[in-house]
Amino acid sequence: MSVSILNPYINFLDNAREAITFYQTVLGGKLTLSTFGEAGIKEANQEGIMHAQLTCDNGMNIMVSDI
């Protein structure tokens, strides 16, 4: 029997940080964040989330970004 683990990637309109931080309080795990500013993308909100990943203790990954 094989097991499938979903790894959703969710886009938000300028509140990805708030959402993924909430998910971490509920699910636990390790959170990594990268902003548009860190990537040097000047046309975007510098504090906006370019990519964030929550690696949960159960093996699930949730990824988010701002659009």
C-alpha cells in the first residue's frame, strides 16, 4: 500500500506571512521565509513573501507566497 502526502502551494494577496505563521501555531514544524526584498526584486513589496515553507513534523509541507 502506498501513501500520498499532499504538499499544497497557496498564493495569498499580501497576507502570506500572517497565514503561514498561523499554520505554524496550529501544526508546529519548521518555517522558512524568503521575501521579495531579499531576492532583490524591486518591483514588488519588499516585505512580501516570495516563498515560504512550513515543514510539519508529520512530513507534510505547506508552501505559500504573495501574489
